[in-house]
Amino acid sequence: MNQQERGERWADGKGYDSYIQGELHSFRKEAWKQQLRQHLPKKNLQILAVGTGPGFFSCILSELGYRATGIDASEGMLACARKNAECLQVTPEFLLMDVNSLTFPDESFDVLVMRNVTWTLEHPEKVYSEFKRLLKPRGMLLIYDANWQLQFFDPDLRQRVLAREKAYREKYGREEFVSRGDMAYYATAPLTHTYRPDWDREVLTNLGFEVSIEENIGRRVYEQWEKDLYAESPLFEICAVKKAEPETQTNMHTYWQKRAETFGFFRKPEDVDAMGREYARYLPEGPLQVLDAGTGTGVIAAVMAKLGHKVTAVDLCSNMLEKAKENLRSLGLQADFYCTSAGELPFPDESFDVVISRNVTWALPEPEHVMEQWRRVLKPGGLLIYRDANHYNYLFFEEDRQNRERIIELAGTPHGDHNDSKEYDYNLCDETAYNLPMSKLKRPGQWDDIMLPKLGFDILAEELRYPQRLLKYGIADGYYTDFTIVARKAETIEE
């Protein structure tokens, strides 16, 4: 089933609108208001209703005094939503937008709310990471859904649902189904055959949300006929709050969002092949599932894709990701991109053959936690490869400071932009580095060599360069001690 066929399934809003009309003119409207109010104590909130359909949540949130925006990929649904808003004399904003292509700026909303939407997602992990991007710090994600289609993948559940539908027909004298067996559509939506909300809890927790779940809210918002019919597929509520980032991470996000305007990529297309040869020395035969953690403008993503591997790239900065997408397109390469930090990963355990990063680990406010996440998503025996440098030792050690000043005399600024037509204030990065745990260490000896075995990695290779040693010859070939580490996920973690 292609994207057009998926969209056509929801193109006509009239059928669903009849159900929404019933809600808007029964006790369910007030019941839902009460359900939402318990999570939304403040009035001055910007709320996005995702997959708003005929506008039920958008309208009642607007009635409650919130600034509500409803989006849907179906113009037919939005037409019904606008009509319902007019009848209720409320004015939410309605926009035609696909949940898979959310175009709002970062941190646009205090709350995201949706009902019976998440089960339809083709790439739910990616959408959840986008939800996180859209939320302000301490913003809230409210998800209402049920395992409507699980019956088609669980024979015992199927029999119980059929019994419920039969009892319903006998009691109410009309035919109704919990869900119809649209198996072609369900094949494109992985959550139809996933046990939820356990799946959601795990993914959202890994993304850095604080998650609470209520397993059955139907008892408060359903009429009796719904309770009778849907009892085997209880409606659950997921309340996920986006954690506030540490100040160091917030500062880094601010800095790199701005630097994305002109930050470099490859000077020449053949440089991709040259770097590919460098990394290919460490890699087994492919194709491999590769996670590029902290992709920036997509340098490593491009290298791995050019080598023929399936690349997933993450970065905290949406501006960097846009640059990375553009850069890979220019080379005819592809990768999947997720907007999330290197240590908050929505992927299942043992998803990747390789986790790779470049100039990322120094910037981690909680490096042990990130390494634990990288180990979690690696397959047994998978490889961790990262390159980094002691970028900010000059803030703490006099010899490094003097070496840096001499290198700047010889080679200019160490930031090395390829197309730097703008001036940047680098002080924010320097000030943040004072508070990062890696900045004051002589790596890899004082951290990586010690911590990786404790975190469940066997170090296979370690390559170091000391460009500062060339200064006595008047040669500037790099700025800091830099190193590459190759480690394998061990079977056990050292005690």
C-alpha cells in the first residue's frame, strides 16, 4: 500500500464526523473536558491537536480557553472540523499537515494531544522524536489510543472480540465492529500488531520523557454501548512530559543551531571516498545497520551511505539535520534522520551493527548514560567507533593554551569553517565547555580507557595523533590531541 492509498483511507471525514457529532452532543464532551483539565491547569497554553479529524479535541480545547491548533492530512476531515468549530462558536486554527512531515519550529507547543492516531503511524519512532522537538521544556504529550487491531494478530483476543461484537448485536439490535480487517493497511502500520502501551512507555522513556500511563479511561469517557463493545481493547492514556535539558545541553543546542548556517561539509566529493577508506578498515562486510550519533551536517552519514550501509542519523539540532539532508541529497545518498540527542534514542534494543560518531563525545553532559544507550541499541558483538579530540584542554592546562595560541598564529581559527561568511561568538561554546566533564580530561587515557570496559565494551583499537608535537618545526597540522577508538559490545559488563 503506497502513501496515496494510505491517505485515501481517511480522505472522507463524513463517516467519522457522525461519531464526533454524537460526542459533541452527549455527556462525553464534558467527560473529555474533565479528562484533559486534570493535566492542563494553566490557561495560557499553546496546544496542538495532531490528526484532529473532525476537530473534536481542537474545538473543546478552544472552548476551555486554550490556544488550539488542529492539523490533519485530510482536507475532508478539516472541512468537518471547521464546520463543527463554527457551530460551537470557537476559533481554533486548522492546518493541512501530515503528521509525518511536521513543519512547525522547535519548541512551538506546550501540549500535543491526539486520539486514535498513533496506531496509524508508519514510522512511529521518528514521529515521537518529532513530537519531542515540537514541545517546549516540560511540555506534555497526551496520547489516547487502544489496541484496536491486535485481535487480528492474537487468536485468543480475536475470539473474545468476536464474542463482544455478537453480544453487542444481541443487546442493541445493530451491527458494529471494533475494527475491520484491513490487513493491507495494517501491514504498513507496525503498532497494529504491537502490545501497547508498553511499547510507547519504552520508546518515550528512551527519548527522555517522564511517562505515566492509565490503562482504561473508557470507564469515564465512554457511553455504556462503547464499554460493552470495546472492553477487550481498553482506551489508554499516555501522559509524557519532556524533561528540561541540562543548561550545558541547552547552550550547545543554541550554539550549533546557529552554526548550522555555514558549518562545513566536504570540500570535494572525492573526500567522501577518502574518509570511507579510513573507516572501512574497522568494519566487517556489509551492508550494515549503522547509527550515526550526532550527525551534524551529515559527514559520517554520507561516508557510511557511500560505503553501501543502511544509515540512521540523529542530531539534537533540527537546523543541522536540514543541512545533512541537503548534503546527502547533493551526493545522491540516503539516510533516515531523527531529531533527538545522541543519548536519547527511540530505537529498540539491538537495532544496529555499528554506532559511530565524530567530535561528539566531548560535548556530552552525561557520557556514561550515552554510552549505555549506545550499547543498548548495538547488536551482540556490534561495533562502537568514535573519533574525538581534547578540544578544550586549553581552558584548563597552560601548556595546551600556549600550543593553541601558536597554532592559531600559524593556521588561524581552530573552528575550521569551509564557508564562514559570518562572524560567530564562540564564547558560548567555551563557557559551556567549562562545565562539561570531558573538557578537563586528558583523553583517552583518563576516561575512555577506564570507562569503556566498565560500561560493557572491549576496546579493539585506539589511534592517537599529537599535532602539537610538530610545533617545534613550525608545522600546524591540526589543533588538539585527537583519537579514534574502536570497541566491541562485550557479552557482559565488568563489575
